[in-house]
Amino acid sequence: MSKSARLADAPFSPDQNAFGLLTETIDPFRYDGHVLDPDEVGGIVAEMVPQGARVLDVGCGSGSLALLLASSRKAQVVGIEPDPARADLAARRGVTVHAGYFTPELSSKIGRFDFVIFADVLEHLPNPHSELLISREFLNPQGCVIASVPNVAHWSVRLCLLRGKFQYMPYGIMDATHLRWFTANTVKSLFASSGFKVIEYRATAGSQVPDNYGRAPLRWLAPRWRNSFLRISSRAWPALFGCQHVVKAVIE
């Protein structure tokens, strides 16, 4: 299989959903650089994936999560990415990536997988329910879906709403390209409506997210104390301090 299986027409980038909402240009690589941190998406997803699994990374971006899973879990990872620039970088990094959309027809070309991953993807879609239904066509028996989505009930969003503000940002929870936001209950309900049962849940600390380090009162803390607080509080009170919800689900 070639490193980059490209479609005839250039796909629509989800970043175009931010047109008119920001004055600055969106950085297409703003979410590059997943790390094996037990309280962030990269480390949490890696803990959910067993050694040697075959993984489909939907919306793989520039390939940083795919590379992390390949190195830490010895996973066989195939990516799908609609943004041409991100797909090209992922391919140049050695990821087997299909530049285009996640469609049922693709399953006959790339086969089935032990895991289908939507890492910060479902929030960019007008109909995430349909994508979860499509994922069933790609799963082996006993296969799982893993997804991470932003927490709209995060303390920073609540504080802004209390002040009458709903401000889009270039990245983070209020990323202007997001079309959907979730609480822990709504993401679990979404999976249930798509025929899945959530069997594992975690929340991320979001220590590198601007909503945590750029807003008062957390910005007043020294980085060491702020990071410790975020790790502890995201585990103790995920609905309030969790930056992202991460779920692992199986077909019921």
C-alpha cells in the first residue's frame, strides 16, 4: 500500500468551518505533537490500545498520534485525513494515510480493524452519529471505538458564559472549527444512539490548552503547581476540570 492514497479531488478541510469567525489564519498543524502523557489524549488512548492492534486513525491530522501508537504500542496504524496539508505531512512522516473522507466504500480497500479512533474529530462534524455508524463497517468482531471530544462544561467555558461571553478561539475547547460540543453524558448518549456501549471513560488535564494556562485564576499559578492541580482535579472532578472526554466503546 502506498504511503498516500489520494482521491481525485482535493477534499474539503474542516478548518474552512472557521471562515468569518476569526481575524487570524488557522494553523493547520496546531494539534501536532501528541505525547505519551497519562493525563492527556496521547497517553490515555495508548493505554486503551493493546500491543500489536490494527488501528484506523480517522482524522489522523499530521500523524503524530498514529506515530505515537506505532512506537509505544507496536500498532499497525492506517490514517484518514481530509486536509491536504496535514495528510501530506503524515505521509512524509511514514504514516499510511488516505487523503479524503471516511466513507463505507473505503472498508473494501483497507479492511477491518481492532480499533477505530476519532481523536478530536467528532466535534468537527455536522453529523457525528453517521460517522459512528460507518465505523461499525470497519471493526473486527470485539473491536472498539475510541474518541476524544471537548468538554463544553469546562470551568473556563462556564466562567465565560456567566460573563455573557461565547468567544471562538484559534484552538482549544472553543476552537472556531468545532461544530459540536459535549458533556460526559452527551458523548455517552451519542455512542448509545449509534449502537455502542461505553466501557471506559477518562478526562484529560489539558495542561497545554490556553483555556487552562491563559485564563485567570490558573494563569497566576506557577507552571509546576498549575500542572499538578490540573492533573489532580481532572481526575477528581472531570465534569468541571476535564478538558476533553475520552471514551472507549464496543458494539452492543
